[in-house]
Amino acid sequence: MTALRSLLFNGFFYGWTALCVFAGLPLLLGPRAGIYYLGRVWAHPIIAALGILCGLRYRVRGRENLPDGAVLIAAKHQSAWDTIIFSILLWDHSFVLKQELTRIPLFGLYLIRAGLIPVDRKGGAKALRKMVAAAKAAAALGRPIVIFPEGTRVAPEQHRPYHPGVAALYGQLQVPVVPVALNSGIFWRRNSFWKRPGTITLEFLPPIEPGLQRRDFLARLETAIEGRSRALAAEPAGGDGGFADSTRGS
């Protein structure tokens, strides 16, 4: 049954994504808001389909820890789910993402028009400076910025060092950093076809205010995200997850 449910979801995911990409082409000529509206039109049915077809729902905790305006959101990254959900939870946000994604035909145009922040992961100091400059421009507009400090999806039982980019943004932007813990990889693993039923939990943790030394900031950030993500991974797979609490403020 899990295989059939996952197959149905994957068929819906790719078909719906292709439809949105082609139907939304006129929006590429308009303001950025149109791209974000399309992003929500795309994301809501996908998250709903996960619940209906795969029995995979979600809940969000700690929304009170997310301030208005410019903020750096440093999130654990375990699953493709993590890249979808923020289109529902946030508006006019900017993502720090690998540059290769902007080269995907048509889809990459949406990422560029949305004002996301591509990073050449092999570009060294020059790429870091370019990322910081783009993030400063986004923060000046009051946009929340999402970054995955590990730089890639990491299985729940694994750990990778946090990249220097998150520390550079913390030092340069001078805005609060909100750590995000989650357990999505328990249900939708990295590069996996299977989607297990249950309830994903995403939790916004108390913000880290500007002013810490680089080493102290990274230690505090990693301790918060990794510790809470491990705790979430140990929670029961089921739960009262749904959609209503996650769309508040959208």
C-alpha cells in the first residue's frame, strides 16, 4: 500500500509541477508577488496530496518565535518536504540555494524572478561575498531569508558540519536568527521514493539575537537545531497534525 500511495503522489507531484510551470509563464513578466502567489498555488495541493494519498500530515510549533520583517531562518534540512513547506509558511521570503537549481529550464527562471539567492558552492570567498550582498538587499526590503546551514539534505541519524555561510550572514545582516528543527526525514527520506504515513513536526525555536561572536553563535545554533531535531525524531510517528495551524498569517 505504501508503494502504491507513493507512486500516486509522485505522479501528482510531477504532473502538477509541470502544469504550474507552464501555466504561470506570463507571471514571469510581472511583479515578484505573482511568483509567490504561484508558489502557494503550487505548494498547497502538494502538501494536501501528501495527507490524502500518503497519510503524511504536519504540524507547526513555535510560530510566536518568528518575528515580523527581516529575519534569518536557519532550518534543519532532511527532506524535499522542507523546500516546499516554506512557500506556505512565509510570504515574499528569499531562499539561499545552490546555483545549479537556477539552471533548470523554465523552473530556474521562477527562482531568479522570485529574488532568491543562488550560491556557487565551489566559488569560495567571492561566492560568499556575493551571497552576503544579495542577502543584505533582501533584508533591506524586510524579507525573511531561509538558509539550510548544512547545505544539503541530511538523514536524521547523520550530521554534517554547518557551512560558514550562515555565520557570515549572521555577522553581516545584524538581524535575529530563528533556528528551525524538524523531523521530516523520518517520513520522507533523502532521495527516497517512499513516503511513510505520520505527522511531520516543524518547530521554530527562540531567536538568537545579533551580537555574538562567530564561534559562540555557531555553537548555540547547532546545539539548538540538532538537539531539538533529535527530540522530534524520537516522538511518536502519529499525531494530530493537520494544515490549519501552519497557514496562520499566510
